[in-house]
Amino acid sequence: MRATWIAVDWGTTHLRAWAMDHNDAVLAEARSDDGMGRLARDAFEPALLQLIAPWLGPGITRVVACGMVGARQGWAEAPYRAVPCAAAAGALVKAPARDPRLDVRLVPGIKQDSPADVIRGEETQIAGYLAQLSGFNGVLCLPGTHAKWVHISAGEIVSFRTFLTGELFALLSETSVLRHSVAPAGWDAAAFQAALAETLSRPETLAAGLFNLRAEALLHDQAPETARARLSGLLIGAELAAARAYWLGQEVALIGAPALTALYADALAAQGLAATRTDGAAMTRAGLAAAHAALKEPT
Amino acid sequence: MRATWIAVDWGTTHLRAWAMDHNDAVLAEARSDDGMGRLARDAFEPALLQLIAPWLGPGITRVVACGMVGARQGWAEAPYRAVPCAAAAGALVKAPARDPRLDVRLVPGIKQDSPADVIRGEETQIAGYLAQLSGFNGVLCLPGTHAKWVHISAGEIVSFRTFLTGELFALLSETSVLRHSVAPAGWDAAAFQAALAETLSRPETLAAGLFNLRAEALLHDQAPETARARLSGLLIGAELAAARAYWLGQEVALIGAPALTALYADALAAQGLAATRTDGAAMTRAGLAAAHAALKEPT
């Protein structure tokens, strides 16, 4: 099965590729753990070929890739565009592939000078969302390891902020002293909402609320599923408190993994705000397709 | 060289022992990495003997130990005392040593029902401090992996709160994405004070301030020593904001590692508060000595 072109999402810890047809429909999907974080510069091309070789024909196949593959320590640097800038992808950067069948283009990230902030990967989801909903004005929230809040106006990215919420949740629940008290799965919706309300109204309580999860387990047999929901609520509440200027009175669209956007939607609903939800992987593909389509146009 | 008695500080990751004479002066010191976290119940006695055997005579030697060795998963459980309680150590619990030369006693921890919180180890530093300064009324702050703020009145521990500040600093600077931007050593005093002021006055800014450390490094070549001081300032500022009721208008005594109490003293000085500073290890020994002296008294 030959691909018309190939879409690639290449982050620090993952590599995901889709064989696409001429209508930008998915023909096949492949993934590996060959994230940018573990690859030396000359290891990018072999890692990619291992996944996509079955999809290549005798001619040249275009590959459009987003994510940390375009960082300074990636395959080739696709320099940041500065906000305010078009939400649609900027000029792609060609990666130095040696295999004559490959024409690999990398999507540039986005930077903000003050407060200093960067995006590398989510810009493609943003572009994909706006390619499908071109008149959108409002705020995009992309929860995840590094959650992004992005202000969109007239097709431009105006400003954004990044929150370490997802990474903090992983570190605290898996590596810190809280790992003894926090379940790896399971949930308690009421505990989530209560913890969320605590840090949203009084963000300073986060600092003491974390160890409290351990003490509640030791002294009052708090269920580890409750601790998991409370930890998530404390962290997302602190994020919402800090991002208040982004969502208060705004139209908010959530883009990301369905389980995660559901949490944020619940959190915002408790503040009287109805946010829409869109799958992140689909928006990555839509953004890569838009970048690919722009490449095809005569320049 | 024979010890009159032996003082032991036995935490999750460390074991530290002092050979003491009849005046509670230190004759010798030994330490190992045999923390409670890596020992099965029957491994405690061999780990201890490996350090202290040279100090034992033919008769019985008393060993007084504090820390996680007395937790439920430790050598033997020394159950928590509940606040409000005397700052002096409570009834010690005998550990089941098999060697006839050993008489090992464990110091109980302290618990608070609401908000749920626990102390296991620092109670001995508190007892040591009050043994030396019996009339102290005010607040003790014990910075560290799990920083404690403790309200002392009339020789009693009235209430306390624990903050994960030290563990968060370690996780963020060594394990998170910030490890690329934060130096393992070095300092920038102005950056520390500026970051401290940010989260102390607006604690919600912590959530966005963390990733900002990474972005400042990527975009503006922020020095990793500056990032280190800023990270410390952001976290301690958030702790001080949450612990405000403990220190505002109070007499505050800092107990801990000198480098750490110096930071907290600087932070509090910026709020117009002059805190005293006392070495933590010395207070651990003083607390163990007070517990040992209480054992000697006829009951």
C-alpha cells in the first residue's frame, strides 16, 4: 500500500506516522518509542524509515512532520515564528534526508518574547482546528504534559501561556512521596471538584494540599482513587486560577486526548463555562494536511 | 572507644549514628545509605550493627532513634501522638533487637487530625530546640524535603503544616523538562528575591512561572544558575504565601541545614521579619539526648 504523502507527529518520547491518500484520509498508522529525546542527529532518518518504508513507492514521497523533531536538538531546526502570527503553519524547513525517496518538511514552532514561552507541536493542532473552523475567535486550551492556553483572534495567534500541569501530575503521582497514596487509575468525581474549587479560589493552598494527600492516606485511610482525583483537581485548579484571564467570559475550545479534555470541560463547567471538545490526534493530522496542501500550491 | 549511649537519625534514605558520652558529647559519627525505605523488617538490626558495633561494650548499650525507622513500615511502629501535645518526646517504643547488647528505643511521630498532617523525625529537632530554649513561644520552620511550619505555645505543639517544597525543587530541577535549564549548583540572589516576591504576592503565578524558566533559557539564554535561584524563589514564595498565618507578626526560628535556613531567612527578611537560625543536625542530637535523659529517670 502506497501513501500519497505521510503525516508525522514526532515528540520527545514518541514517533507516530500516518500514511495518507490524496484526499487526506488515513490509509495506515504506525508508531514507535523513537522519540526525539533519545535520537542522535543521524538516527532520525533510520528511525523514520523503519516505520514508513512499507508505504514508499519508487518516486519521491513527501513527509510533513511536527513536534520536537524540529527543535534545535532535533533532525533540523525549524526556527520559531514569533507571535502575533498566522495560526496557519509557517514556511516548512527541509530536513537533510539521504534516501532519494524522501522529501521531509518540518513545521516551525512558535515563540512569545514576553512572558517568554514556546510551542513546538501544538501549533499544528491549532492550525488544524482553524483549518476546520476558520472563523473561530476565542481561546484554545490544549491540556497535556505541558498544557497550553492560546488566544486566537482573526486567524492569528495573539498570545499564549504554558503550564506544567501534566508533567507535575506525573512526577507527583509516580515519583514523589505521594506515589504511596495515589492510585495509577480510578477516579472520584466529587473529590476532583472539591480540590479544584480549593485551588481555583485560593491558589496558595496548593503548596500544603499536596502533602495533605499523603497524610489523609496515613491517618484517615483516604482511598488512592480519591487521592488521584484530588491531586488532579488541585493542579488543574491552580492552572485555571493562573489562566483566568484566558477563559473568563471567553469562548473556549478544548483540544487534546478525550479523557483529558473531559476533565477540563468538567472543571470549566463548574465555573459556568461550556467549552467545546475536539480530539487532539485528529487536529494534528488536520494541521499536517493543511501544511501539506500549502506545499502543493504553486509558489 | 565505647559509647555511653548511641543517638540515631534514621530516615527514608539515610542512616546516621553518633556515639555519645555521659555528658551527651559526640565521640564519633558514622553514616550509611541504609535508609528505612530500602530495608525489610529483619534488615534493620544488621544495618544498625554494621555502623555501631565498634562502639558497643560487653554490657547493654541504649540506642535512641528517630525518623521513619518508627513508621508502620519501619523496624517497629512508634504510633503518632496527636496535637496538641508536649513538644518533649513522648513514650519511646522498644524495637525487637536480638543482639543482647542492644536496647533500641524509637521516638514516636506526631499527627494532626484536621487538616490531616504528620511529622516523623522533625519532632525530635523540635524537642531538642525547646530543651535548649524552654521558654520559646512562636513558630518553628524546618525547611527541607518536606518543610514543616510548627506553632509552639507553652511547651506544646499546637498545630503544624507540611509543604512539599524541597521534594518539588528536586523533582523539577533534576527530573522534569526544567532539568535542561536549571543548574545543579550556583545562585543569583536578585533572581531569587524577584521570583519569591512574584509567588508570595500572587501564588497563582507559580503554575505558569515554571515553564517560563525553560522558555527564558531557550529564547533569552537565561543562565542556568539564574533559573536555579528563580525556581527556588518561586517555590519558597508559594510556600510562604500558604504559610502566611504561621509567620505574619510571629517570632520565627528556622531549624535545618545552614544553606537552606539562610535562604528562608533571606526570604523572611524581605518581608521585614528577622528569624533566628539553628543547625538541624545539632537539634536532632539534642532532642535524642533529651529523650535519652528522660529514659534514665526513675519512672
